[in-house]
Amino acid sequence: MAYSRIASFKTVDSFREYLHSLGLSLELDDQPLSAEADSPLAEPLEIAGFRVGNRWAVHPMEGWDGTRDGKPSEHTLRRWKHFGESGCKLIWGGEAVAVRPDGRANPNQLYYSADNEQSLAELLETLQQAHRDAFGNSATEDLLVGLQLTHSGRYCRPNIKSQLEPRIVYHHPMLDARIGILPDDDSALLSDAEVEELIDKYIEAARGAYRLGYRFVDIKHCHGYLGHEFLSAYSRPGKYGGSFENRTRYLREICEGIHSECPELILGVRLSLFDFLPYQPENYDEKTGRPGLGAPSTYVDPDYPGFGCNRSNPLEIDLTEPIRLMQLMRDELHISLVNLTAGSPYYNPHIQRPAYFPPSDGYQPPEDPLVGCCRQMAAVARVRRAVPGLPVVGSAYTYFQEYLPHVAQAAVRNGDVDFVGIGRLVLSQWQLPAQVLRGEDYRAQKKICRTFSDCTTGPRNGMISGCFPLDDYYKQMPEFQALKKIKAGEKD
């Protein structure tokens, strides 16, 4: 793999030269600006009448570390405390919270229920108090915190970490086989009646979140989970599949129900803006078992069921329907902000969260990860201009590492994005946004995420998630030694 590591570039100019050598057009500032120096990242922005204090956002970062009955653990509370200390003024969901227990992606995922309301309130208060402690008693006045509501669909593992219990919207010609669903097995298919019951659960969870003090909820439509799958349900019969109107009915009915019950609750959607074919390693190392370069699966039928891609060439982006969906969100569904991402960590992670080092179930990047970052940024900029008036959070910034603030400033100043979202980075150096806005040396701690992917490899092997290499809290755990063995290809 001949890609250069970001840490090898000691100056902005050398980084620019490398970007140019890759054929990438990306603007970045010469140096980060503090809030006092009028950084674009320090500018407030109004969302549905609420003034958000700056342009930094935290993506939902679950840790596979809740209790078996769906409540946060001490690990969860610590992570949310760090979100509050980050300096970000938009906390996007904080955590993916299932709307019912069987919709969890793992047995330790949080889920909403009446019994769990107090613990979800504790999460919010922990974050808010940490923010007040770090930035002053009035700091939460411009802090917008939401809760991400989800059902994991074909990736449900609610009882045993290693055992899928999928619920699907339609039979996917490639993804079904990956999780052991036979073409003639309809047992995992959700009926229309079951979909309607699930919609009621979203409305119930949103009502609870509003009662607890969360200012918005995210109706998750990304990364291959259930909401995302509805958008590509071309082959599903009935009112939830086929036409664009039917494929968006699930989202529409959830939004209508929430608006009816909680008219003051702000709605957001995290959306996979585009998708590609599934990828897999083209080979494995005979000695270590490590995966080789990622390669796309072969698909020969004329119409691939993907959202945001050319269905005749599903390695090519087509933003026609995503733009139409965002217009629907803005004009009819009264959705006030969107958080844009791409693809899925399960079948094409290099387009979703570009990384130099793949997780244990992934593959070596088939392109320089910077290509994936710039692909997302360009798509986000295009739809933001096509759908003015709908504030947008961007993703895939962590891989820029030292140069993240330089890239983020330019993107916000140029109107390519409204908020810069960070995910993996906030696990290793959660105070970076605050450090940047204070004009401090954010590199001094040497905690910048290098995309080692341990935060994914851990959960893929039945462990909790965290930054094991750079956060001493996790480094001292026995899981860190187990991870090192897994990554070295050792067998117990």
C-alpha cells in the first residue's frame, strides 16, 4: 500500500502538494483560527429558532457498552461527559438508541423504554453538566443536543453478539447472502403491519426524548440500517416499496406522528447520501489471515438496488433521488437539519469512514483514504447548494488528522457545509474543537486519531468500543492486549 500517512506531512504546503498529486481539489486554510480571530467554525447558526453556538458537531458514537437492559454504563457516561467537554455546540444524537429491544445491533446497545427514561435523562444531564463545568454556567444556552433513534434492520443482534436476528425490508440480491438469508426465506421480512407498529415505537421514543429535555431526535437513515434500507426498497410490494413516494413513506409517517405529538421537537435525519456495491478482500495473507485490498462484488443485473448511486453502474454516484429526498425533508416533512454520510461500515467502509488501517472484518483501502474524504465532501457541497435552507452536517473529516481544522474552516467559509462533524476523533482527543477555538496547540497531546480502527475491531470481536491505542482508560484494559493479538493474526 503506497499511500502516504498524514503525519508525514510537516507543512500545509506539503499536504497540498500530495492532494494535488492524487488529483484532488480541496481547499484548506494556511492555519487554524481561534474564535477571537473570527474563525468560521466559531460562528453561530440558527436551527429551527435555536441558536447553535458554533459549527462543530459530534456524530453519534455508541460504545457497545450499555447494560443488557439497555441502560448506559460508566463507560457510556464517561463518553457523554467527553462530548460535553469537546466544545462542540451540536451533539448529534450522542448515541444510537434502539426504539425497541429487538432492534439493537448488539445486546449492549441502549434502547428506549419507560423503564430506561431515567438513565437517558442521566446521560443528557451528564453531558450538559460537563459542558457547564468546562465553559461556564450559561454555556448550555446555545448547546443543541439530540437523541438518535434507530432500528438495526438486517444487522440486528439483540441477544447474542455473534448471532444475527435480521429484520429486512426486502430481499437484497447481494447483502442477504452475507448474513445467511436464503432467497426464498421470507421469515425475516417485515410486513406492512409490523412496519406500522415500528413507526409507533419511533413516535413513542421521540415523545420520551422530548419529555426528558432532548431538543431534537434523529430518524436514522444511514449505514445499511432499517431506515436506510427503505430508501432502496424498489422491489418491495405494497405501500412501503417501489415508487419514491412509497420508499419514503416510512420516514414521512414517523415525522407526521412526531410532529402531531411533539410539535416543538426538532427533527433531524442522518442520511447515507450515496452508496456503492458491497466490497470484500480480494485475498487473504496465507500466514496471518489478514485481508488484502478491497474489491467490489460483481453485479450483472441491470438495476442494482442502491440509493444515491447509478443503478446501472453502482460504483458511480447519482444524487438525483437524495436531492429530491432532501427537498421533501425541507418542504413537507419539516425536518430542520441533516447529517450526511455514505455507504455502510458493514459492506463498503472505505467510502463511509476512510481509514489507513482497516478493522479486522474489513479490507485494505482500495484507494487513498483522502479520495474517500473528498468524495463525501464534494457530494455534500453539491446537495447543500441544491437544497438551500436545510442545514447540513458533514462527515469523513477525522482522516484529515492534523489538517482537519484547516479543511473544516475552508469548507464552512465557502458554504460547502454548515457543521463539521467528528466521530472517531472525539474518542481519542475529545477536546480538540475547544482547543482549536481557543487558539491552543491541539497537536501537543499527541492524541489525534490515526484511524487504527481499534474502536471497530473491538466490537467486531465481542468487546466494547473505545480508543485503545491513545486513551489510557482503554489502554489499561485486558481487551487492549486481546486486540493486539487479533491484529497480529495470533490465535489463542
